Amino acid sequence: MKHTTNRRFLKRILWIGAFIFILMNIIAIFHGYKFTHFDTTVGERVNADKLNALQKTKMLLFGTSLPRPKNTDLPAQPYETVTIQSNVKLEAWYIKVANPKGTVLLFHGYQGNKSVLIQASDEFLKMGYNTLLADFMGSGGSEGNSTTIGAIEGTEVKDCFEFIKNKREKNIVLYGSSMGSAAVMKAIDEYKISPKAIIIGCPFGTMYATVCRRFEILGVPSFPLAGMLTFWGGIENGFWAFSHNPQEYAKSITCPTLLLYGEKDNRVSRAEIDAIYTNLAGHKTLQTFPDTGHGQYVDTDHDTWVNNVKGFLKSTDH
């Protein structure tokens, strides 16, 4: 009798465990889809840092719909809107200066668009460089409604690079912020493109780490849901997300690199930045911003950003 009772109890525990496992995977599937797909019916982006406990719980269970990023500003200088064929048709703004030193290709972060790159572009123009500001797939004027946090976007960086290279430009600099940085690093690692130099701001170390950070911001443990979300987010978009790791891509990067990081960043850890910096194979410089978080340092630390970028680019002119 006791043996039968124990067996029933074990069976019940197994059923409860199976139910919880299935439920967690369903939650992860919802999150994975919403994390990588934009909704054209949603008006404003939700800031997880400002949600109350009930809102965070709802977001934790069902994910949150992300508005498709729209370009809200236009360059002040004369520009040409160009279409670049990649995995989808990409829209970019091409801005020229007289007697250019080269061309800087600019790539935005997660939930961004090329409008947020205008201020950085303005500074590169002042330094004597043409600029190309690109919308990744799912953003601005480019096709699609999805994002892969830099994985497939690496192909788009490569195609933008080839677009400018086909104009007989030899001095090409790649500039990325957050996801844009990850895509730049992915393009160099996978496609072996050879820019003159790269400037990368706040790249995450691994895809898994950046997903974990999403849960930590919500104030909940990342294990095991972060692993499930990483798995399903990749599966839903046709790539293996656990291998999307900029700190590994860094080992393939031999061109001069300026790595930028805000010390108050709550989305990318200093340990991730240090791992990337250690793995960079070429000449490298790390510039940190003590009072700045995650984002565009040209906006928050303008003078420091300009001085460091200008000095870095000057060091590559030989």
C-alpha cells in the first residue's frame, strides 16, 4: 500500500513538473516572438525600467509588443536615399562631402533606426567623411517587421559595405551602436569583410547574456527562462541564437578598433566589454564614459566622444 502511494505521489510530481516545463516553454515562445518582431499597430515603446509590479508581471508572462521603429528626423545636409539589396531591401541615406577622406557606414541599435544616427553622422561629415546611415530590416524604410539582434543583420552590414566598396571607396569605416556593433562584428567574422577601422559602442558579449539582462531589468531570475527565450527566439527566426556571440567574433577582428562603453550601462556588463576587448586581435582602444548608460555617447558625452573618435580616425590615417 505504501509503495502504491509513493508511486502515485511520484507520478503526480512528474505531471506537475511536465506542466510547468510546457508552460515555461509557451511563455518563452511568446517572448521570443515579441522580442524579435515589431508590431505596426503599437504606438509607443514600453520602457521596462518604468513599469509597476503588475505591468512587469504581465510583461513577464506574455511579453510586450514592440512598435515598428520609424524615422522621425531627416538629415540637415543634402542626402540621397538609396536602396541596398540584402536579405531584404534596405533603405539608407547617403551623404557626401567635398574631397572625402573616406566613408563611414553607421548602424543603429535594437529598436532604433537611421534617424538616431544623424548626430553621429553630422560629426563624421565635419571630420571630412562621407556617411551612409542604414535602416536594418524591420526598421524605418527597410522591408520586414523582424529583428535578430544583429545575427542576420550581419549580412546587411556586409551588403552595405559592398555597396560602398563598389563605388571604389577604399577607406571604409564601420560604426555601430549596441545591436549595430554586434552586426558589424558578425559581418567581419562571417564574411571576412575588411574595413579600414571600426567604432563599436556597447556591444553585448553573448546573445544569452543580453537576454538574461532583459529578465534582470524586470527584477526576476533569468534561469531557466532566458535560455528558453534564447532557444525559441533563434528557432522562430531561423538561426542558432546561442552561437551569436560578439566576444567570439572579436577574435576575427584585426583592423583598428575603438570600443566605447558607458560605465552606468544596465544592459551590457563591464565583464562583457572586457571579454570583447581582450579578444580583439588588432590595434584597439577602449574609451569609457563614467556617468553614461547604454546608448549613443555622441548625444550624452558629445565633446569626449568627438575628441576620442577624431583622435582614433587620425591614428588610422597612414
